[in-house]
Amino acid sequence: MINFITRYFTSLWAFITAPFRAMWRAICRIFPPREFTVMDTPRGNVYTFKQSSFWRFTKFCGKIGLVVWAAWSTYVFIYHRPLLQKRTQQLADAQAQHTRQMTDLQVYLEKYNELTRNLNVIDDKILNASDLKDSEKEELMNNRLKTWGELDFLRTRLSEMFTNDEYTAEYTKLSELSAEFELTRAENTALKRRNAELADKMQQIATADIQIVDQVSKLATENIDTLRETVKNINTTISSLGLTQTVLVRNANKFSNPLVGAAYNPLEFDEDLDPKYQKLADDLELWNGLKKLKTILPLGAPVEKMRVTSNFGTRNDPFTGKPKKHRGIDFAGKIGTELMAVAPGRVVSAGERVGYGNTVEIDHGLGFTTLYAHLSQTNVARGDWVRPGTVIGLAGSSGRSTGPHLHYEIRYKGVPFDPSKFVKE
């Protein structure tokens, strides 16, 4: 190979460029250089221009390119333009079909939601209407069958829309969406069987509802009787305050604080419903009120071992010996005996009070307060919340006292009353 190159070519570069030089010589033979003369007649000047082989070859290539471009454009315009128009039309048709399908989907979904609401309304009427006539029940069941048929038809169409690539839109207006013909023609036996099963379940639900209402009513009545017995002993005292058990129960349901909970919202039912539901609601309201009243009222003794040394009412004053009204009950006890709150409430005062010595007063709500006097020590401060059994102080003999004891008062709207029934409830 090297011998061949050195024999016929002067160098390696000459060997590499030989094909290009051969091509250039061929171009020069086909497009030899030319000269042409241009005469400027008015001035008498003569101009000579020379066109090289490269310039002539370049002009030739340009002309060939223009010819090829014109031929290709003509071909595309004549042959491909109809194909392009066809593709454009197919795209427009696909977009139009997609738009119709989206319209169908929206209509289907709106109708589906409407049928679901109608079905819920029909079920509610069937479940809660106990005094329907047979003809009304039959009409409701027929409407239910019709609604279920329309729902099944819509489910079928929606499933086909999402799973069938060849699905064709059928509806564009809500007025065209009617499944009655499909239901009538198909005679949906599966739907009837499902309706029969549902009717049987509805009957079971109605039976269970009756049993539950009866059991809850019985439980509420028993608890109401028990709670009434609890507050029965204080009815006389309540009456002396100008109150009734009904008023206290109503106020108790409205009362709320962090220890007894929120106010009770009574249940109210439509008059067209079975009266047993409203009676049950009234019993539950009474039950809750009595239970809350038992919690709020200061019932019970403030000391663990109760020994009364002086009752409420007129007595001889231990200092003057003259008759004087005693506003509470005195409990015997040693200094340091623990004194307990009898009901939940908030401390409204704790400290020295003229004649009473060290005192603690607790507001229990509904206008009732308790007062502990002659204490040797107070364990709570004003604003504290206390629960039943909380030790609020220790017995003593502070203030106007002849010896260690607890002076205990229960007040309604600031006025003391005989607390004996509350203490011995």
C-alpha cells in the first residue's frame, strides 16, 4: 500500500485529496470559466466580468434546489393536503365526541345524585311512617322499584363509558335521560329480589326499633323513680323556698359548669311521628335533669361522723342567754376534724368573717350555697373548684364560738334555711 502511494502520489495528503481534485476537474470541465463583456453605451465604457467554475457550479446547484423544492411542494399540495384535511376532521370529530361524552357523564352524575336522594327520601318515609295506608305503601314500593331500576341503568351506562373504548354517547340533555323503557323491557328480576330482601330487613329494623325504644323507656322510668325517691325527702324544704321539683329539674338541665358538665339540649320530634319517641325524649330529659339535680344540690353531711349539737331555729344564745335565731346546724367535732364539700361548686369566699371566724362559702349553682364557719384552718382559696369529698378546711373555734365545732349553713339566694332535710337525705 505504501509502495502504491509513493509510486503514484507525491505525498499522503495528495493521496487523500485525489478524489476531491478529480471531482473538481470534472466540475471545471462541465462548468469552465467564462468571461463576458458589458458596454456602458452612454459613457462608452466597457466592463469585463469573469465567472469562475465554482460560481457557475453554485448557481447550478441553487437552480436544481429550487426545482426540487417546487416539485416537492406541488406534490405535497396535490397528494398530502387531502390526507391532512382528513386527519384534521378526524381530530375535530374526536374532540366533539369527547365533549358529548363529558356532557353525558355530567348528566349521568347529576341524575345519579338525584335518584340517590330520592331513594333516601323514600326509605325514610317507609321506615318512619307507621300509619301509612296499604295503597300508599304500595305506591312507595313501586317508586322505590322504579328508582332502583334507574340507578342500575345509570351504573351500567357509567361502567360502559369508562370501560368500553367504542362507547358512543347517547344523551346530551337531561330530558332524554329516562330509564323507564329500559326497566320495562328488561323486567329486572334481580332488582325485585333485592327489594324483597330489603323489605325483610326493614321489617327487622322496625322490630328492633320497637324493642330498643321499649327497653330504653323502661330503663329511663326505673331510673327516674329511683332519683325521685332520692330527692323526695327534701320536697318539703324545696316547697318552703317557693320551688318545685319541676322548676329545679328544668333549671338543672340548663345549668353548666366544668364539674357538672354542659347544659342538656332536649330532643324534639315531628308531631307526625309515633308519640312514643317524644315520650321517650321527655323521659330522658327528666332523667338527666333529676340526675344533674342530685349532683348539684348540697345533699349529705359535711363531716364523716355526724353529731348535731344545735339545730336550725330559735335558741338561747350561749353568750347572752337570750332567745336568738340560729341560722344553721352545729356539728360537734374536735379541732382539726376534716370538713368536706358535699357537692361540686366554686369557692366564693375563704377567710375571716365577723362573728363566724374563719369561713369557707361554696356556690353550687341554681342559687344554692353552703357556709362552713369557726374553722381552725382553710384549705381552699376564693375561686377554687371543689368536688364532693374535697377537704375544704379543719374544724375549730374561731370567731364567736364557745368551743370546737362546725357551724354549717345552706343558703338559697343568700338566705339561710333549715338544712336538716338536706343533711339527712
